[in-house]
Amino acid sequence: MKSGKWLDAAMFPAIPCNLERLYKHLHGKTILITGASSGIGKELALLLADADVHLVLTARREALLTDLQKEIAPKAAKVTVIPADLREDAGLEKVSAGLHALPEGLDVMVSNAGLSINRNIFQSLDRPHDFSRTMAINYFAPVRLLLSAIPLLEKNNGHILNVSTINALMTPMPDWAAYQASKAAFDTWLRSAAPELKQRGISISSVYLPLVRTPMIEPTRNYRNAPALTVNHAAGLIARTLYTQKRTVRPWWMLAAGAASVFVRHAPTSAQGGNAHGRD
Ligand SMILES: NC(=O)c1ccc[n+]([C@@H]2O[C@H](COP(=O)([O-])OP(=O)(O)OC[C@H]3O[C@@H](n4cnc5c(N)ncnc54)[C@H](OP(=O)(O)O)[C@@H]3O)[C@@H](O)[C@H]2O)c1
């Protein structure tokens, strides 16, 4: 095994997802996955395709969503596609109307759509949209979708699963202000609301993922050889959390990484520029 593979195996030990238990737990349920056109959301939809579930898939790129719908069509899951830009009022209203039109209601919301930006603050001085766009999709979109979906989830004793990042638990890092603040904002919102939601029968899980090899991180040269989860591994962790309903899931080394982040914070930053992950 190459040294990189050893490191990956040590950092990201395989945690099996029991498909039988998963399918049994989800049987007959309706599951919204935001950001299903790519990366983790798409992989999760494919993992759930053999379950007797209704998948409601949303993202902006309609063609990718309909391709995914066709791929899943011969399998057990029923798929409804709602193409929408969740940064826009119209997109949020469209998804919300689609959810309220479901005769069976909603059982699970996987809040996964996201945008990551890695850019030095001095490169953002004339780019206020770096901050408004990340807040729009990583914070306001899930908050607004949930404000609409909470009554549906309450009726079905539903489950909210937030696809978060280890960055939300670490000392804030230079070059990551836009991403980290927006992901931490929704993480805090959800943690704050969790006891209120629990009293009404809605459970919450936050899956704090490390680096995952998806299109989101492709623009970042530094990440090409960095240890990262495969997208299948990440989707498996999320799927597993759908039946364990663990409140939080994080890598075993999170405590040490949190402590180390205090020192890394003072390392030289990318004053030369940075990378906008995603396509915005
Ligand atoms: N990759 C990592 O290293 C990593 C690590 C920790 C956490 N995460 C989190 O994992 C989640 C998924 O990321 P990924 O790595 O799978 O990235 P990805 O492949 O870039 O997928 C992002 C998804 O979000 C959707 N999306 C983005 N902007 C949207 C908008 N305005 N309206 C509707 N949908 C939108 C995209 O669809 P369209 O472009 O078609 O709209 C796409 O389906 C994110 O929340 C991210 O923060 C990722």
C-alpha cells in the first residue's frame, strides 16, 4: 500500500453502512436531498436508490438531475426532481411548494447544497458577493427551507441531517472567512433550534465531514494530494446516520485537529490569491 493510502486508511477508517438496516429504516419514507446534482448529494441519492423511498432531488442543473432520475428509474426508489436556485426567492418557493404538495408529507431533509470559497480577504475587498453568496446558499437557504418544511417534518416525526464541515468545529482559518462563517452560522442555528425541534418530535444530525474528493475541491491545487474521503465513503457516513440518527458524526481525530488548528492559523496565508470552489 502506498504511504498516501496508509494515511487515508488511518484517518478515514471504513465505517460500514448496514444497507439492510438503512433500507428497513427508510422504507416508505420521503427524503429531500438538496444539492443532488453533484458530489456528495448525488452519491447519497445513488446509495438510496435501492430503497423503497421517495427521493426529492433539488439543485440548479436540471439536466444533471434528470440524468440521475433516469439512472435511478430501474431501481426501487421513486424520484421527483425540482430544479431550483436556492439563493433565489423563486427557487425556495418552488421547492417549498413541491414539498407541501407531497401527499405523504416529508420524513427526512438532507441539507447538503453548498458553496465553498477559499480566498484571502485582501482578494475579496471588491467582492462582497463572496460573502453574500456563501451566506445565501450555506445559511439562508437551509434556514428558509426548514421554516417551510418544519411543520411537515413535525407531522411525520422527521429527521434533519445537516452536511457540515469539520471547519465549523475548528479555530477559524485564514482564507476561509466566507465559507467558514456561513457553515458555522447554519450549524449554530440548527444546534440552537435542536431542543425546540426535539420537543416536537423532530430529530437532528450534523455530519462534520473532512475534505471529500468532489468537484467542490477540484480548483484547489493544495488539495490534490491531501488526505480526503472518497465521495462514496462520505455518502456512506451520511446514509448510516440516517438510521443511527446520531446527533453528531465527526472524524476520530477531530479533537487533535481542533487543537492543531490554533497553531496552523498563524502559518503564512495565500496572500497571492485563493480559489473559489464551485462554479460561482
Ligand atoms: N467536498 C468537501 O471537501 C466537503 C467537506 C465538508 C463538507 N462539505 C459539504 O458537502 C456539501 C456538498 O458538497 P460537495 O463537496 O458534494 O460539492 P459539489 O459537488 O460542488 O456539490 C454542491 C451541490 O450544491 C448545489 N448547489 C450549489 N449552489 C446551489 C444553489 N444556489 N441552489 C441550489 N443548489 C446549489 C450544487 O448543484 P448545482 O450547481 O446544480 O446548483 C451541487 O449539487 C456542501 O454543503 C459542502 O459544504 C464538502
